[in-house]
Amino acid sequence: MSIATVCEAAIATGKVLQKLLPDQLSAKEQELLRSASADGLIHLRYDDLAGKHVATSTREFSDDDAAITESYLHAFVQICDCGLVTHQKESVFRLSHKGFGIARKLKNGTSGHDGL
């Protein structure tokens, strides 16, 4: 199943409507969301050295250690599966309304749920 399909299925099945608190996310999931909090853009990229990896407008989540790169890719799939990300086109993704809400709470150091 493609990552785009995971995002679309999460939205279609109502996962985005489930309550999710920032502290229920892993450290890497939180890190990705904080990094994307300004413009919401997340890209899947591929290069010969890093392989497939996740990037935001401010950071490339790749590492010489392939296990670390894969852990960020896994975190990205998880936030997609929670309905926090929508597929835009090709390898471009964007935070959903709920994703923006949680990402900005994480960026600002606040917690809790206010209906986003």
C-alpha cells in the first residue's frame, strides 16, 4: 500500500476525527510535525546516497545510518495513518487541519486537545 493510500484511507475512514493528543505521538512523529508546522509541507524524496527519505521545508530527515532514516519514514507513515497528513500530488504531502493544530501546539510547547 502506498503512503498516499494510507493518508487517503485515514481521512476516508474517519481516523482524523479521533481524538489524538500530542503526547500520544512518538518523539520522531513529534519532530516531523514540528518541522512542518510553518507551511505544512512534507516531501518524500529519493537520492542515491540517502535512498527514500522524508523532508520538510526546513529539514531533510536522512542520516548516514539507514536505520535512522527508516525510523523517520516509519514516523511519517504513522502520522499519515492518524489522519494528520493529506496527499497533495506525486511526492508532496501537507498537514491536515488536525495535523496543523497538533504541529503548532508541539512547536509552541503547549499540550491538550481543543477540538482540532
